[in-house]
Amino acid sequence: MTRILAGRFFGAALLAFSACASLVWSAPLGAEPHLVVESRNGLVIGQLRFDAGQEICLSWSHSVTGGPVSDCFENRDGILMLTRSYLHDFAAGLGEIAGRGTLRSAEGGGYWIEGIDEAIPGNALPLRVGSPRVAHVLTGSGRRLNLSTMAAGARVNLRLIPKLR
């Protein structure tokens, strides 16, 4: 009887260890920098690798006109920086702020505001994710995360987790 219980205990312990190990080995654990999408209580619901010098863009459809809008960020040596924004036109709430980047026409229409270079406080951008019609999408690292299908209506943070040294 003792041998049977010991065998069951060992089997359960091995199963638990295997489950934990697979979680640990499959998770990035900060080994490489990444942008995480986390819920208000800190639960990670999505992530993209985000190496230094790389760009990740958050794109969506303007709530009034439906036209495309994007904010693009760079991992600048572990600091989340807003570097440029795309505007389809100067619709409600969109436009250039004097002294905040340089406006130029975009190929195919619309405008880019480049050279914004603003650090995001605390390396975390709070966002209320829009409905599927708004279509909040993160693009970078050769991947695409559709936030509106993952967390429509939820408040999330887009947080840069730099590489641990």
C-alpha cells in the first residue's frame, strides 16, 4: 500500500513539475524584451517581441470617420517611445500639435507626424480597447495582435518589458 501511494505521489509530482517546467520554458521571463498587453489586474493577454530599435505600431479606425490611424513606438534602449503617428486626415481629434514632430504627406494619402520622440511614462500606455469596428491592432516582430478580438471594451496597458541583464 505504501509503495502504491508513493508511486502515485511521485507520478503526481512529476506531472506537476512537467506542467510548471513547460510554462517556465515557453514563457519569455524577460529573457528578451517584449511589449505585453496586460489587463488591469496585470494578467498578460498578449505579447510581441520588441528588440531595441524595433518599431511596433498600434492601428485602429477613427471612431467618427472610420479612417485609419496609427501610433508607432520604438524600444529605445528599454524606454517605450512614441516616435510617429499616421492620420488619414485632420478629422475630429486629429491633427498636428506645434512643436511635436514634423508633418509630411504619406504615400497613398494621409499624413505622418514623425520625430515625435516622447517617452511613455512608466513604459506603459493605458488603452481602452475598441470594438471590432474600431479594430485596435498591434503590429510588429512579424506578428499581428488583434486587441479588439481579444479584449474589446477592456482597459489594458501596453507595457514594454526590457531585456533583463
